[in-house]
Amino acid sequence: MSPTPVSMAVPTAPSGYVWEATTEQVAARYGVPVERIVRFDLNTAAEPPGIALAALATGAFEGGLSEYPPSDYRRLVAAAARRYGVAPYELLVGAGADEVLDIIAKAFLPPGGAAVVPTPSYAMFRVLTDQRGARIVAVPRLGPDRGFAIDAPAVRAAGADASVIWLCSPNNPTGLPEPDRAIATLLHGLRTDAAADGRQAPIVVLDEAYAEFVGTSLVGLRDRYPGLIVVRTVSKAYGLAGLRVGFAIATSEVIAAMEPYRPPGSLSTVSVAVATAAFEDGDWLAPRVAAANAERERLATALVAAGWAPHASVANFLLLPCGSPARAQAVADALLRRGLVPRTFGAGHPLVDHLRLTVRSPEQDDRLIEALGVISTDSRAKAGAAPERSAQGSRAKAPR
């Protein structure tokens, strides 16, 4: 994904994620008061949950702030294991899902190896593969009429020469989960092919950052495919992105192989305490997720009424087709001038003619709806006719 228009990559830098422009940079570039900037580009929540604020208010951290947290994060690991229904020794903690993905790359992706990336998907998969000196095997996803699902036979074929296969379900940035049994069938095929060839099956990483929005997980498949690593986070549905807490869930043997690459004390004492409290109280998350899903549907419906055709989504964002790269850039610029920051996609990206929009609070989403309504009306006036509507409605049923 490309950054917002006020960020710039350093041409001589090694392959890496190009950081988004800060809120202050956007405000300065577009002459908008900083308090009017709304981040529709980061898939974060508008507000943290009350349970996190209560945990911070107590100040009851495990150990003082002058000390490191326990190196095994024992209370957090126990709480997360109960929440995910796994054993504590099947779970590894990292500073956000991104550190977990980095640990996986260090442990299982050797220089000169290959990693399969169904494209488009999460940008860090490519970054981490590049940084390991490994080769990227990009397998195009199926089209929007098929929910941007993985091309499972092509991924299976590419996996014959791969060390790692990066998967994401629900997928970022397209917003839908893989069809029912697609991943289970793929894992079975990969294991069968490896056994027939007398080689080790590739590690399969399944990023489930948005799993809470659909209420399902494929973590149970680790018993049938021991090379499966499921990655979870508190950044999305939990609304705790600022804590930087993520997890790898896998068999004990895979977790043991990752442990040497886990940095000591990468999570703060505060992050450990708040995330633990969030896991130990199980009553608050479901209503929060239900509200987010309802707001996504409200936003999608309003955008359709305003003349847009967002793709179906089960996550906390919508993927908005704009018709052409030039129009996507023009719409992004128009939104930025109103203090609304969309996610854009750079030249060469398969979604360069799209924007990705986070679902935020009703008040913030209303600003977005109003702005896109004006932009749509202006576009129609300039074109002299209404734009063609996509057959892919925002409420189209997700493939299961």
C-alpha cells in the first residue's frame, strides 16, 4: 500500500514499510486544524474500550514501571490462551502482530528461500520477505466477483518450492474471509504434496487480525497441519492498537523454534497489564464488535446511496472502487483537503484504482459520507452523466 500523499519513501533505504504521514503532517500540508483530522487509513478504532481506561486508572501493574515485565509475560499468556482456547505453550507474544510476523520470517524464511503471497494482501508480507533476502512468489487473487479469494490451486502449486506461505483471512485490504474450507483444503494439499515428494511442507502463516469481526478462527487446524501459525492481535476489534500486543498460535514445536528470535521485554509493563485485563473480562467485546459491524453496514449503505459501490466486507473497513487510478488520487486529495485521510495504493498495486476506508464512529463516518456525497455529485456534474454503478454491491454476501 502506498502512504498518504504527504509521505515520501527514501530511495536508498532497504525494503521496508513506508510510514503513513502523521496527523500533524496531514494538517500542515492541507491547512486543516489538527483536531479535525480523522484517520480512515489505519483500520484502528475511534475510541479505546472502557476496560482499558479502567485498567490504566488503577495503575496496578505487575511490577513497577522502573522494572521490566516478566520475560515470559505469564499472566498475559495465560489470559490469551484461555481466550483463544489453546495451551499456554502454544502461544508466543510479540509487540503487535507485526513483530510476530517478523519473528516468523527470521525463524522460517532463509535468505534465498521463497515465500508465496496471494496478491493483494497485507503489505508487511512482502516487506519481511524482501528483508530476509528471500524471493516473493506473488499469486494473483481471484476477482471481485469471487470475493478476491485466493487461487488455491495456484497457491498450492507455488508452495512446492516455498519455505513460507503468507495468508490473511479476512484479507486486508479486500475485506472478506476465504471461502469455507478453502484454507483447510489447501493445507491438506500442501501436506499431501510434501509427503509425495519426500520433503517438509512449508510453514503456512494465517493472519487473523480481523477474525473477531466474523467470530470464527482456523486455529484448530494446527493439529492437522503442524506447520500452521495463526497470528492474532488486540489492535483491531479490541481497539487497543496503541498497546502493540500480538500473538502467534501454533504447535509447541513451532513455538519453540520461534522463541530464540523473540526480543526480551519488547512489550511494556503497561501493555501487558491492560491487555491482560481486556482478556480476563469476557463480557465487553461482543457488543463492541456488533456495534462495529452495524456501523460498517450503515456506512456502506450510505455510500451506495451517494453513488459509490463499496465491495462487500466483514472487517472494520471498506474497499472503495473509484474507476481509475487518476480518480482514486483525485478523490483521496479531495478527502484530505477536508481532513479525512483515506488509504491509497501506489502505482503498480492491483488496487491502485481503489481507496480503503476505515469504519470509525458514527459522527466521524457522517463526515466521510457527506464528503463523498459532495465529491460524487461534483464528479457527475463534470462528467455530465451519472457514473456507472458496479454490480458488486456493498451488501453482497461474503463467500463462506
